[in-house]
Amino acid sequence: MNTALAERRGRLVQKFGALQLDSLLVTHPADWYYLTGFTGDSGALVVSRRGTTLITDGRFIGQAKAETTGIAVAQQKGSLFESTGEFLAGSKARSTGFEATQVSVSQYQALRKAAGRGCKWKPVAGPVASLRMQKDARELVAMRRAAILAGRVMEDAIPLLKAGVREFEVAAEIEYQMRKRGASGPAFETIVAFGERAALPHARPTAKRLKKNEFVVLDLGVILAHYCSDITRTFYYGKAPERVRQWYKAVQDAQVAAIAAVKNGVLCGDVDAAARQVLEGQGLGKYFVHSTGHGLGLEVHEDPRIARGQKKRLEAGNVVTIEPGIYIDGVGGIRIEDDVAVHADRIEVLTRISRDLIEI
């Protein structure tokens, strides 16, 4: 039996008392992978004090049995949520939790009808996500490797930045290099933005060609051994004018301040405030239009959020991005992003390439 997975399920069951649950329905693939190791994309996991059962269709039965240990695997009959409700009726669960953000109205109706009146349903907020926030040593090894690989792919992308190259050509080569180097794929659609389009924080690659004296924003991440990385660098194609250098230095200083604020026990909102204060001091605060960062792990966006006013405290095992940026319509944008792990007595920047402005 995989003891790490069994321990995770055990920690989850320990929450049931406070939540007043007999069992928990898990329908999010990243959550059931975290608890069981199952990598299929169709199923429902029922975790109870008596054990754990994965319900899936015939396509995944063999895979589920091969990938999991210490849990039961049941083949659905009919629709997935009807079968899950019938299973819960047979288990005599009195109170079953579910995440309302992961279950649609029609799915909930099917569950209630099949489970019958004996099962009470209770919406709960993120019991598995709260466990996933605290990475163990094995997870941190995987995330460190994913971050280092993302940095290498970023460095290899720099020679691609030549006059006339199109954004989607650079993005395609970046994602090819990820897979060539061992990643299972990108953690999200790679962002490549030239010139004025760099003012779009989530710009999707287009046919725009790179011209002299333009910003280049590259934001990429890999999935390696199931774990994500996320890194952004901003370049300038040509000789950067003084105002660009000043803007870049302000963003760089904001990131340094935010990383310095990252500590075990610190409020997430205080980390965001550290970056925001630097940019506001340079008269650039109005151009910082998003939060300073987010949690990272099996998914590219996880808890905790590094955002204005957030009262959640950082804890050992958290991995977060720190990514202040400024975006000026009609001109361009600058963002610098790195992945930071929180340890009990220190922090570790997992991404390891230069943060200095590179002129190409």
C-alpha cells in the first residue's frame, strides 16, 4: 500500500468530526489523484470512516486497479452520479459532504434521487484543497524539478526572439521543448506577447510578428510528475529606453520586497501589500491590476491566494508564485514571476534564472 496516500486519506477523515460528516464525495480529478493516485478523468471518489471507494466506468476499471492500492474500485451502472447515489444508499451514509463548486445542479439532483432520503447532503468548502496546500518532501522535490525545467525552457526560448517571428511560433516551440525535455505538457496555455500586447496579462499567442523596440513577455509552466511550475520573464527587443528601465526596476524591486515578505505565519495580504507599496511609491500602483500571486501544485492555480486583504497565513509546505506586474495600454507590460516554497524557518525560490532585464 502507498502509505503516503493512505496517510492523506487518514488526515481527510480526521476532519469529518468537525464537519459533521460520515463520508465525503470527491469529484475533482486533482483531488482524487492526490488521495489515491488514480489519473483517469472520469469517476467519483467516496471517502468514509470505513474506507474509500472509487466509482468509474468500464474504460478505467483496469487503470484504476493498477494505479491504486488500499481502496475499492466499483464499476458504475448507468450514469456516474446515479451509481454514486446508489452506492451511498447502500453504504447507509447519513451525512455526505460535497463541494458545491464541483457538482452541478443536475448532478446533485441525480445524487439525491438515487441516494434516497436517508442520506443528508452537506456542502463543504475545500477539505481536500486545504490538505493539498501543504506539500510534503516528495511533492517539493517534484515541484523543484518542474521549476528548474521551466527555467531551462525559458532560457532556450530567448534565441527564438528575432525580428519577424510570430507569437504562436514561439509558443509552439516552447511547448515542444517542454515535452522534449520530459514534461507531460504545459501547465497552462503558454503566454507570448509582443509590443503593446504585453499590456494584456493573459495574452493568448497570435500571428503578431516581433518588431524592433518592443516588449516581450513570456509566461510558461510545465507539468512534470503531475506537478506544475509557473514562471514569467519580460525582455526588450532592442535598446530599452530609460523609462522602460525605470519601470522594470520598479517591478523587480516590488518582487524582491514581496519575496522578502514571504515567511511561515505571515498573512498573504501582507505579502501582496509589500509588492503593491513599492509600485505605488513609484507612481505605478494603478497599473498593477492583479494579485501578487497564487498557490501552485497539482494545478497551476491553487490556494492560498497572495492578494489584497487576504487573511490566510502562509504555512510550511505552501508553494506560491510571486508575480507583480504593470500594464500600460498602448505601450506594453512588465511582469516578473517566480515560484517560492515556504519552509518552517526559511523560504526557497524554486525558479533559478536571472530576473534582470535582458535586451535582445
